[in-house]
Amino acid sequence: SSVDVPLVIPQNTLISGATIKFRLRINEKGSKYSTYSDVNIAVNQPPYGGSLVVNPSLGYSFSTTFIMTLVQYSDDASDYPLSYSFSYQLSPSSNVLIIQLKSGLNSVRNILPAGYDFMNSQIIITGMVYDIIGSSNADIVKVTVKETKNFDYFSFLSNYLSNSLDVKRSLSVVNMVASSLSKVNCSSVSKDYCEALHRHPCQNTPQQCSSCKDGYVGIIGDSN
């Protein structure tokens, strides 16, 4: 007969790529004799060895086409095929905006909005690679995207949507335009000023620093 014995291992305990040995030992009641059986289990390793490459490293909002590619990732043969996704953030604390949902394409071409002044116009690009059972690895690259002067957002969006048949890509572009139009005026509140107040830079409320940094307590939300 057999007996099922549940074994619960806390999250993030096992080391990826390692081989774990489990041993079941049986002791005969009233006897000094015992026996055991071992089983070795390989812990899945996420894709490894690659990187995210973005070209060019500098461009202009809604006019420069950036090519983002996840290259040279490897994995065990049983973990193929690999899948890829791409996203970006205007700052470490801002929302993650999707460029490409998880798919079999390891490269994508896309325009980008301008970065924030307090980020020195840099945008954070994240590339994720997944194996067939969902283990993932990520790489991050920052690119500089300067604002295109006197840009007509509404004409651009109208023309783009009229000519695009890709619903997901169209939604991504709509989000980019929305993020650009929703930028607030922070011209009189510098990054250094907010830094002196132990607050995150102005981002959501005009002329107001963002919330307090970790470890500091003050007025909740955006304030000076």
C-alpha cells in the first residue's frame, strides 16, 4: 500500500538550476534497522545568457522607430519554445505600459513618448523572456527620448488609427499619446528641490513633489 505525504516548500526556497535530493527514511518500530529511498529533482532554470538590445539609444518622441530585441537567451531543450514581452516606464514609480504582450517574437519595432525632465529624458525599457512552463528572466535598458517640438498629437493619432490593422499595437500607441498629454507642468519644482524634501520628483500634480521616499513621513500624497 502507499501513503501520500504532503510536502510544502516555502516560495523562493529552491535555487534555479540546482538538483535537490529528497530522502524518505523508514524505521521499523522496535528495531534498530531502517531503510531509505532517494529521488533527485532538477529545479527549473529560467532562460539565461541573453540580453536586451535597443537601437538607437537616442531619439525623438513619436518620430524615431526603436528596435528592441532579446538576443542569445538559452534554456534546456525541454523548456522550449521561448516567449517574449516588452514594456516601458517613464520613471521607476510610474505605471508599466505594454509594448508587446507575451508572444513568440523576440524583436519589436516601436515609437516611444518623450521621457520626463527629471529622468533626463530617459525611458526604462524592460524585456522579459519566458520558458514553456512560465519561468522568466528580464533585462532592462534605458534609452533617451527627447520631445519632438510642436508635435500635433491629434493628427498623428488620427492618421495612425486610420492606417493600422493591429488592435494591440494601436492600443499601445493610444496609451503613449495619453501619457504624453497627461504630463503636468513641473517647471518650477526641480528634482533637486524634491530631493531636499525627501520626496519623489514632481510627476502627477503640477508644481508639486510626489510622495515621501521610503523611510520618511510627511503629508500623504503629492505636496511640497
